Amino acid sequence: MWRTAHAEEIASAVASLMKEKRGTFARLDVRDKLGLSPEEWLWDYAAIFQGMRVDHPDIAPNVGSKFEGVFKRVSYGIYELTEYGEKIIKEYDCYACL
């Protein structure tokens, strides 16, 4: 249950970032948008973020089919939405006022 809640928070933060700028975003951007400390991000959100990648590492947790493949890594620490991710993020656009 908490995985889905964190995935939704991440999706909402990415929606907010996409309103501010188009294209790529960094994990740090998402963490800052959520107002998390480095420790909170590492222990509670980093693995969920990894599980949301289309190219996630095999050790990433299952985040549920809705949140799998939302974004992909384009370079170290830099990500962009997949076509599927763009559709999902639109659902969170109205919640982008974190």
C-alpha cells in the first residue's frame, strides 16, 4: 500500500515539474519538489522511483502495473517521461500544487 502512495506522490511531483519545464528532470528535482531530506528520499522513495522506470534495475520493487514504465533514464540521474508516462502524469496534473 505504501508503495502505491509513494508512487502517486512521485507522479504528482513529476507532473508539477513538467508544468514548470518540459523534457528531462533529475531525481533531485523530484526529491526537492516533495520536500524530502536526502535520508527520507533514500529510505522511503528511491527504490519506488527506480521501480517506476521502464528500464528499472532487477532489484527495484514492484510498484504495480499502473506505475511501471512511467519514465526512463536518459543519463546518470536524469530522466524523461515515456509515452505511457505522459498519459499517467496527466491524471496527476490537477494535484501538481505540492
